[in-house]
Amino acid sequence: MKQIKRTIFTTALVGVLAASLIACGAPTAPQDSQQNDDILNIAATTYPVYQLTNLLVGESDQVEVQLVIDQQISCLHDYTLTVNEMRILENADVILINGAGLEDFMMDALKTSDAPIIDCSKGIEFLPYTGHETHDSDEDEAGHRHYDPHIWLDPTHMNQMLSNIASGLSEVSDLISPADCEAKLAAISAQNDAWAQKWKKRFDTLPKSQRNLITFHDGFAYLADAFDLHLLKSIEEEAGSEASAKDISEIVALVRQYNIPILFVEENGSDATAKAIQRETDVKIGTLSMLMSDNGTDLQTAMDQNLRTIYEGLSGEELPEDGE
């Protein structure tokens, strides 16, 4: 029978990303899969956390991972939980959150659960919001700072998130084998480091003058930092809204000043302003993913596509399909 420690739990360390979803081994004790008490029900609040959890435990018969917010979304600033999403949280044995303030909108719901909560952002140094137009400042009325929660877009931070998941689950349930998770974590970490280093070396071949980014979502700062890119400006443009004339004028000026070849929009966001700027400057438009929703690919594939789009857009060089 599973054992769950009913205390709020957070943890940190290192490791991430793999090409396939391979489970941490469970202990070899006899099990009755027909009994719910023999299955660990994990609720992952967001898609990145869900994907990372599946990298470790997705194939175990003793573990069920459920995604709480399964919507095609760009961000969660004004999101409201559905009844079904509330039910997933209510029935969970353990809840995994992204952290860094991403789940602030569901804190009341989380407080009603006595399941352990693993904060995947533990130990990560956050960046402040730099371009979100709905935040008048980076502090709320109570003086609390707002941080950029899109930590998974930096491979190093993704490593930390996965390690938090592995060590956290090992602590709260005897259905998770710490030894197996550590072995899997080491292999995934090594593979991820090699993958990230390959892209870092590729971007390092670009002169500094070709590493400037303008994005239409303020969540790409971690990605820019990871690969030594310069984020000149980011605007959070919600669907149905329009950037101000001042913003448009500023971006047009930046495109011309820095000879920017491409603007980047988010796949679930608006591209209205980018197209308006394109009409004035002939700049190209590329689409990036925040990896917030299931687009039919794993995280590494989606990250590869992001980096390919950025590199090809900035360099004007088309990479071969194998990325080499």
C-alpha cells in the first residue's frame, strides 16, 4: 500500500529532458493494481510540469500523472479553474506546481487540499517581469514582487525542475524508487547538457549584433539568457487587445536601429501588432512556443523547434533537418 506524508513539501537539485518518456522503477514489492490505494495519483498543474514528471514516472503501473490545466493557452494570468480541474486537485495524492508565482490564481484551491505540494521552482533564481503590459510595476499592492515564472525555457532550470520532482516524489511516496530515479536523472541530465551545449555553440557563432530579440510575449527572457541572446523588448499582447502607438513606434525604431530581421510572436497569442510593424519595415515574423500546451511533441522537440526558428531567423541560414 502506498504511504503519503501529508505535509507541504518542496525540494531542489539537478537533471532533465530525454527523448522518450521512461519511468523510474517502482519497488519490487507485491502489488494489486486493482486497488486505488496501490496507485499514486499525481496532479501536475501545467503542461511543462506534466511533461517533466512523465520523463521520470510516465510508464509506471503504480503511478498516474494527470494534467490539471489541459487547454491551448498562452498564459495563466486571468485563468479560472474548471470544475474538472478542481476535481483533479481534490483527488490527488501529491500535487506538483511550477512555482515562481505561476499558480497564484489557484492558491485558494490548493489550500483546500491536504496533499503534499512539490514546488518545482525551488532553488532557481527568478527573473523579474520585464514587459508584461498588465503589470504596472513588478510589485503588487502588498509589496510582493512579481517574477517571470516561465523557468522551463532555460535548460538549466529545467534540469533543476526535474530534480525537484524526482527527489520530491521519492520523499512522499514509497511507490517511487529513489535509486532508480537517481540513475534516470543522471542519464537525462547528461543528455540534456549535451543538447543545450550544441545549441549554445551554434548561437556563439553569431556576432553580438545578430543576437537581438524582440518578442510578443514577455516569457522568453530565460531562453534568451540561456543562449546569450539580447532581449531588446517584449510585449504581452493578449488576443483582442492592441499595443499602444508608443509601443509600435518604439519597436519600429528598434527594428531599424538594430537591423532586426525578424520579430517573434507566441503561437497562442496575437500577431496583430507584429504584422502592423511588418508593413512598415518588411521585417519577417517567426512563431515561438511557450510550451504551455500540448502541441503533439515532447519538450525537447518543441525546444529544438524554438531554437531553430530563432537561429534561422537571426542568421538567415537554414539548418538541415537533423540540426547538425
